Amino acid sequence: MGIRPFHRFHRVRQLRLRDRASHLAKATLSVGKWIRPALVPALWLGLLSLSGGILVGAFLWLASIPPLPDCKKLPALASDSDRLYCAERAARSGKVESLLAGFSLVRGWTASHPLHNRANRALKEWSKSTLAIAQGKATKGDFEGAIELARKIPTNSPTQKEVKTAIASWQKSQNQVPILEKGFELALKRQEWQTAEDKTRALFRLKTDEKGQQRINRLRQRLVAEQSAREQLQSARFLVETAPQDADTLAQAIAQIEAIPPGSYASAEAQADVALWGQSLLSIALERLTNADRVGAIAAARAVPFSVTPPIGVRDLIWFTRAHTLVTDKIPKASLNQQLWRVWNVLLHVRQIQANSPFYQPGQALIPQLEAQIQDLTQLQAAHSAASLGQIPSLQLAIQIAQTIQPDRPQRLLAQTLIAGWQKDLQQVQDRPTLAKAHQLAAPQKIADLKAAIAQATLIAPGRPLRVDAQNHIKQWQGQIQAIEDRPLLNQAKALSKQKKLQAAIQTANKIRPNRSLYRDAQVSIKGWTEQIQITADRPILNKAKTLADGGNLSAAIDMASQISSDRALHPEAQAAIAGWIAQQEVSYQRLRRFPPRYGRYESAPSFGFRPPRRPF
């Protein structure tokens, strides 16, 4: 009886444990039924998120912009893409060197190249830029440079048709230049002055660069010189034709021709006249010498040009006279070479005068002076050769050589004249670096740099040849400084005017004083803004007057428009309107006089709203 209760207790415990385990199993199974369907989508969602992240990372890696190449340190093995990028970037500067470098880069790229289309677009842009630069050269008259640059554009360029057309046009213009110059020379020779002027104008339209303008200026100077030379030749011929054929007349005519600058067509044509008149002077001198008029013969022989060879009968007279002229002429018109040759030639012939000639003793007295002249001229010729080098040491040497000619020497005056010219040249050479440095300092165009340039140019002392040039540049730089200082004021005034604050703009612009470089620009702007203010104020008055006139009240319209005074911007428009209204009044008045209205005995005529015409203000 004691064992059964124990077994019963153990059996109950087992059943309870089994029920608990069964309950737990059922609960677990119930939870698993809920977890399993949720676990599978979560697993797929994780896998999809992982793959999506990988795809997004790959896309961002592929789509990210690679770092741009450093064009200043481009390696030798750089890719064509990097080289093309750097070429495009450099070509944006518009420099010829960069454009030509771009042409060289893509010149060998064929249609199969991966960057062919991009290179083609770049080639088109580069060709347009290069052709524009070439056109600028052609506009300035540099046709040779324009053609040379345009021919460097590759033949496969999309703009090759425009390039060929431009080159053909420039070659045509280039060929016109020598034709026009040849026509100019022919017109000068034929004395067709208007034709020569037309040729220079045509050249001016073709040659607009600095060198071309200098060439055209020289041609115009030649035209003026040729006209003046022709007038001198005609005056000399008229003198000989109208005055008596005596020595004085011939001497005066020869002097006029000798004053004609050499190298002109008139000078070459005048040589025949000089030879003819010289022979006439020789005949007069021989006749006076035969009549024992030695003084008259010398006076006639003095005017005989050196180009005329004297005959035997008056040879001694002519060479003695020429020697006397060379000795007494303190300021010769010929160059050093010509003077030296003349003195040698005259000395040679004076030494050949025979002892039985009446000019032997006077000629012998002139020989030492002629020899002294040869010595001085030889010395001055050596100094001139040194000075022609244009350097400081050579100019100093030339001055030292010329200064050795003493005051009692025959060519002392000429030496002093040459020394004065060489001293000016020396001062120019010495001061030119100073002025060049001033220009270099002023190049940045900043106030501090411009002030430094002014200080540098001021170092050129008064009385120096470049002093005037330095002062002109100083004035220019001072104006630039004033413009830099006053530009913010003018810009501020213009900004206010755009905001319709015209009075404030005028007050701001008036701060620029009259002695400043931007004063004129400021006054022009002030005038425009003042007119805008006046128009804004007076436009309603004029519109009201027009309204009155449209309503038939012309007198009131005239009175209203007359309120706009003569110093206002709308005054001309108002006066024009007043004149029209007065004309209408006159027409109405004349019509009323011709066709007066008929009224009853006790009726009065209407006024029609007008007075007799009045004159405008």
C-alpha cells in the first residue's frame, strides 16, 4: 500500500513534464509557422540590398569624372585624350603658337581614331580663330604675313574653302600694291598730281599697318617735294625767258635749280637747262675777260656750276673762281664727300695754271688754304665715319676728333656744326635706355607703376633731345593715373543712372574736377542725364499742349508749350510743334477772312477758340 502512492506521484510528474514538453513543442511550432514566412523575404531583401550596393558603387565608380591632367607637367606618354584636352585649353588663349600646336597634334589622326569627331570640332574652331588672326594682319596691310599664316591651316580643315577664298583675295590685294606704286611713279613723272594722290589713297586702303603708313607718308612727301621742285624749275625757266639774258639772270636761275632736292624728276630734267645756261655764262665770262673786265668775268664765272666743263679760253678763270669760292664759302651746301672731292679737283686744276696766266699768282695764293681744307675735311670725314656707328664710344670719339680742329682752321665752323649734331645724337643714345625703362615700368598700368615711370622719365634733364618726348609720355601717364583714380566715381555714377537715380548720378560725376582726364567723359554723361531729367519733367507739359491742340484750342496749346524754355532738352520739339500750330492758325485766319460767316442782326460771331497768330519763342 506504501509503494503505490509513490508510483502514482512519479507517474503524475512524468505526465506533467510530457504535457509541458508537448505544450512547448506546440508553441515552438506555432512561432516557427510565423517566423519562417518572414525569414525568407528578409534573406532575399538582404541579398538584393547587397547586390544593389555593389551595382551603385560600380556605377558611381564608372560615372565619376577622372582627374584632369596637369597641362603644365604633361608626361611624354600622356594619352591622346589628355593631349587634346590640353590643346583645346591652350587654344582658348587665341595665341597663334597654341593654335598651330593644336594643328600639329591632330594632323595625323585618321577617321578611325577614337577622338576623330572631337578633334574635328576642335580643328574647325582653331581654323576659324587662325583665319581671324590672319584677317587682322591683312586688314593692317600685312598680306604676306596673312597668307603665310592662313596656309598653315591644315588642308583637311572644315574651313578650307573660306581659307582658299581669303588667300586669293589677299594675293590680289598684295599684287595691287606694286602696281599702284608703279602708277604713282609714272604719275609723278608725267606731273599728273591728282592721279598720284589717288594712288596714295588706294594704297592707304590696302596698307594700314605702321610700316605701310610710313611708306604712304613718304610717298606723299615725295609728291609734295616733286610739286615744289617742278614749281622751282618752271620759275627758273620763266625767269630766263622773260628777263634779259645777262649773267645775273642766269646766275639766279641756276641758283633756283640748284636748290631743287636731288633725286626728283624735275632735278634730272633741269640738268639740261643748267648745262645750257652754264655755257651762256661761260660765253659772258669769256667776253668780259677779253674786254679786260676781270671783275665782271669772275662774277660771271662764279655762277657756273661744277657740272659744266670750262673751255680752254676761260679754264684758268673758272678754276681760280671755283677755288676762291671754296675758300670763302664758310657754309657749303654739299656733303663731306662732295666737298672733299671738289676741293681735291679744284686744287689739282689750280696747280696746273701756267705761270704766264693772269690767274697764276692769285691761284698760287689759294693753294695753302685749299690744302688746309683738305686736311680738315679728311679729319671730319674720319669723325663722321665714327659717328655713323651710333654708339656712345663712337660718338664721343667723333666729337673728340672734330674738336681738334682749331679756331683758325678753314673748316672750324663746319666742325662746330657737326659737333653740335653729334652731341645731340649722343644725348639721345644716353637717354634712350632711361625712357625705355620708364615705358617698361608703366606697362602694368597700375598707379604705383605709372608713378615710378614718371619719376624715371623725369631724370631726362631739360635741354636734352628726348626731353620733349619724355614730357609727352609723363603727361600721358599722369592722365592714366587720374583715369584710374576717377574711374570708380564715373562707374558709380553710371550705376546710379541705371537705377534711375539721375540726380545722385550727376552729383557723383560732378566730383571729377575740370583738370582731370575723365572730366570730358563725365560731362558728356552729365549732359545726357540732365536731358533725361528735363525730358521727364517737360514731357507731360508737351503732351498736354498736344492734347489741347488736338481739341482745337491752339492758343492754349501754344501757351502751354511755350513754358518749355530754350535751355531744356525738349525745346526744339516744342518749338516745332508751336510753329505747326501757328501755321494752322494762319490757315484758319485766312480762310475766315476769305469766307466770313453770316449772322443775324442780333447775333454775334463765335470766337472759334483762337487769337491772331503769334511768333514762337
